[in-house]
Amino acid sequence: MPLTPRPVAAVLFKAACPDCRARFELAAGALRLAIGASRRTTFYSFTCPECGTAVRKPAGERIVELLTGGGVRTLRLHSTV
Ligand SMILES: [Zn+2]
């Protein structure tokens, strides 16, 4: 029996658009995570596939863990505040 590499399942993140209220699933590549010095500057962003709105939402510790673990591109912001 030949060994075939198991296809890597794409991680999908459930998200909703506050603008058009569409619900959808986004692949890690469609999301961006920015980690700032405080909670107020830690957020994730994506573009709504339905209406094209740029959505930005605060990311709590759990979300940060989920996103980084799922391979979302992370940007670390340095703040002098
Ligand atoms: Zn939308």
C-alpha cells in the first residue's frame, strides 16, 4: 500500500461582516493579525468577501492564539505609549 501524504486541511475561521451582516469562513491567508502593546491595539482584520468592506475587530488572547496557531500572518506593532 503506497503511502500518500495526507492533504493538509485548510484552517478556516468563521467571521461575520458588521456592515452587510454576511457570515462566511475565511482561510488563514485572508486574515491579518496585528498585536500591539495593549488590547486596544491588538486586532485582526479582513476584507468582507460579500461587500468588500475592510473589517477590523479587536482580538482577545484566545483569538490571537487561534489565529497565530492557524497560520495567520501576524504583525507586531511597537508602541511607545
Ligand atoms: Zn460585508
